[in-house]
Amino acid sequence: MNTSRSLQEETRAKELSFLVVFKKLWPFLWTHKSMVLASVGLVVLYSGIGRSIPLIFGKAVDEVITNKRLELLTVLAGIYFAVEIGRTVLSFFQSYQIQKLGNITLYEIRQKLIFHVQKLPLKYFDANPSGRTVTRVTNDVLALGEIFSQGIAGILVSLFEMATIYITMLFLSWKLTFVVSAFVPLLLIYCTVLSRKIRFQFGATKRKLSSINAFSAEHLTGMKVIQLFGREQTIRERFQKLSEEYKALQVKTIRYFALLWPSIEGFSILTISLALFFGAWFRDSLGMTVGTLTAFIILLQNFFRPMRIILEKYNHLQNSLSSADRVFQLLDEAEEAETGSQTLQKAKGHIVFKNLNFSYQESGPLILKNINLEIQPGESVALVGRTGSGKSTTISLLQRLYPYNQGQIYLDGVELRDLSLAELRKRIGVVQQDNFIFSGNFYTNIGLNDPEITVERMEAAAKDAQCMELIEKHGGFEGVVFERGANLSHGERQLLAFSRALAFDPDVLILDEATANIDSISESKIQQAMERLTQGRTSLIIAHRLSTILKCDKIVVLSHGEIVEMGTHYELLKANGAYAEFFRSQQESFLKNTPELPAPSES
């Protein structure tokens, strides 16, 4: 799947051009009109002044050498010095202005990307690995910056130089200019063919490098298995084969690049030789002096320099077009629809699901079918069912993580789609099976840097969630927490998540497998935290361990997306239906896996 996606992106990149990228960049650039105009003005001025240097040398040849007017040498030398100083100063300001504009534009694109990603619907993250999104926001934006500062800006500057050189050549002798222009189409055709070959090699090399990176990442992650099964030699051989293929592609790319410069140099020599031949033999009919011909030859030499720069940058940065495409693809992703604006002063927690049907795809099978459920304020309700029964989907829709079109969900009498997303999610707290823990300390993980949550509130939440022993063990609230909570056990991460939920004081609480995969000691602490957390607020609990939901006010049994039973624990046991069967199977599994205790000795 990833290979297919990479090939699609490569194909799209081939269809792009610098003009397309520039068109997409333009709205960001034009917000800084004065900087854009200043950059263009400096480029024009720099290119224009540069054309006076060959004219100075031409004048020196005619007046100083031919006409023996040696007194003009000092004047011309002074003019040349002044022009070069002016060009140097202009070069600095031109480069500074363009780089500054590029950096400001990249900053704004990166900021817009971050804000945009935060508003994307959950289905985007389901379909796209987080690593891919991170690459777009970091590496691909940097590549886009290279396209702007080294690519588009560099090419535009070179095009301006070529244009001013050509205009000056026409001014000196339009006849000779047309003669030497005859070879330019041939050069362009040759460079186009060579550039296509280079682009193809770049694409093949990039895909092979991606294969090497993927191979390395996979096998470094699985190094323990490789060493345990003694597969080091096999892996070395496979890696060597990939490396050799990559080397061969690199060498071929270098060969094509090596042809580029000498080819342009050869055309340059041919064109200059032609200009010298025609200029020398037909100088009178062309109306040119020796100095004018000298200036023309210098201009012609200078004409090929920006052409070399354009081709070199164009070929190098073709490889970055796929990065630019990925950045703009991400910006084009549809944001999560904000359908409402209504707010609630304080949610009581009265929840109603009415005739709710849901499918993840428009034409796909229904995951939830005709869900009708009412939850009273302060009530604790457990959702029970086998894997794939629709429990997690139900609570996802309550948080509006996915859009639903059939049926209604109400919170305190207000349909969820009429509430603003920020308002809804502020009212609902979630503790999941795997909670994300950020690098930092315990304060940042409990309060998430929310200025409204005070230190006292965070400390009280940690105490109520039975989290103080854990925090003291790690050096107090300022103690270091590693990325993803790597220095905490699973049970400790769960207690920290309970502390976070308590600190935010939600009106409705969702516990999604919050006690799964933890030891009995941690479970005891989490049960105490759950009792404190669910006290006085509406709670929805998903649990495979039925021991954690025995005290719930209501248990809802789901099967294949439908509610098949509803009642208290004892009511459902008495009904002897799906819940009773599920409960008995758990008891039998527990007894089967519990070893018998040894008989007590007679003594």
C-alpha cells in the first residue's frame, strides 16, 4: 500500500512544474506585497546594472586602445569600480530580501499546516500514518523552502539576467544576435532530453533509497528476532543487494549530470566562435566596432552562465516537486465540518441516542443499526459486547469524531451537530486503553498547559486519582516524564490519564477499556480512581472485564451493531441471554487459568 502511494505521488510530481508550484505559493507571497515588489525591483536593478560592464570594456577597447585616449582609462576604471561596488551591495540586499521573504512564507505555511492538521477529521488520521503527516510538516516544508529560495527565486533571477543580456545584445547588433540565436533551439532540445533522463534517474534513485530506509527501519526494529534466529548473514546479503542497486542508479545519475555542463560549454564555445567569425568578417556590414564586438562576445559568454544555473537548479529541484505536492495536498484536505455554534452553560449529562444508524463508508455496511438509548444525568452506563459489536463506534459518534447522517444524538436536549465542536469536547472527558503521554513533567501531562487549570487543581486531581505514590516515586510533579511515558508502566500511565480527566472536570466521562492489560494491584487503584471520577457525572464505560462494571446503573449489550439487551447486572443474569453467557464464559476462563492451591498439611 505504501509503495503504491509513493508511486502515485511520484507520478503526480512528474505532472507538476515550477509554474504550478509558484501559482500555489503566490497567495502566501502576495500577502507581503512590499517585500515581493522590493525583491523584484532589486533583481531587475542588479541585472540591469550588470549589463553595463561589457559596455565599459567595449568603450575601453574603442577609445583607449584603438583611439589611444589613455586619459579615459582612469575614468572608465572608476566607473567599473563603482558599478562592481553597486552590484555587490545590490547582490547583498537582493539575496537578503529573497531569503527573508522565503523564510517568512515558510513560517506561515508551516503554521497554517499545523492549524489545519488540528482541524482534520479522525478519518484522515485513520488512513494516514502519523509519520507521514510529520514528514509533510517538517521535511516537505523544508524541501518547499529549497524550491522557493534555490529553485523558483534562483531561476527567476537567472531569467532576468538572460533577458537583460539578450536585450543588450540586440541593442549592440540585432543582426549578429539573430545569427547566434540559431543554435539556441538546438541547445534547448538537447537539454530538455537530458533533463528528462536526469528526472527519471532521480525518481528511480529516490524510490530505491526509500526501499533501503524502509528495510533498515523494519530490521532494526526487529533486530532481537533476527539475532535470536541467527538471520544476520541473510539480512546483510539483502541489504548489500539493495545498496548495490542504489549505487548503480546513483552512478548513472552522476553520468548524466556530468554530461550537462560540458554540453552547455560546448554550445557556448560553438556560438562564441560563430559570433567571432561573423563579427570579424562582416564587421563593417554589421556596423560594429572592435569594442562593440568585444562587448557582444562578453555578453554572449555571460548569457550561458545563467542558462547553466537554470538547468542545474531545475534538475536538482525536480526531485523536490513531490515534496511541494505533498504539502499542498495536505492543505487541500477537507477540515472537520463545524456544523453548529450553540453552547451550554453547564451540561447535566442527559444523553439520548435516537434511531441512530452509521456506516464508515457511504455505501458500506452499517456498523450501528437503529440505536435507541437514553442515559439520565449522573447515570453510569456500561457498553458490553464482543469485538466489532459497535461499542467504540458509539462513543466516537458521541464525541463527533465521525460525521453521522442517519438519526440523532442529544446532549441536554441539544442535537450534537448544533453544538460547536469545541463546546462539545470541552464537556466530555475520555480515558482510553492506551493514553498518550507527552514528554515533560507531571504538571504538563495532567494540565496539558491549560492556563485555566491551576497547580492546586492538578495536585488535587492527582491525589483523588490515587496517583501521588507514582508521582513521588519519580521525583514529584516536576519529575521527568519521557516521550510516550516510556519510564512509566502501563498502569502508571492509566493513573496519570485519570488525573488528567479529573483536572479537566468533564460533565460526561467516557472510560474506553481503561482497566485493560493492567496488573491486579494497579487495577485496584484504578477502580478507586474510577469511583472518584464517575461520582456525580454521567459515565459511559466500555470494558471486557465485567468485574469493573458490576455496579453500573445500566448495562447495554451490543451485538453486530444492535442493542440486544439492557438492564442491571442482576437483571441481565436473570434474563439468561447474551450477557449471562458472556459473564459465564469469563468466569469459566478465569477458573480454567487459575492453578489449584496445594492442600494444607495435616500438621
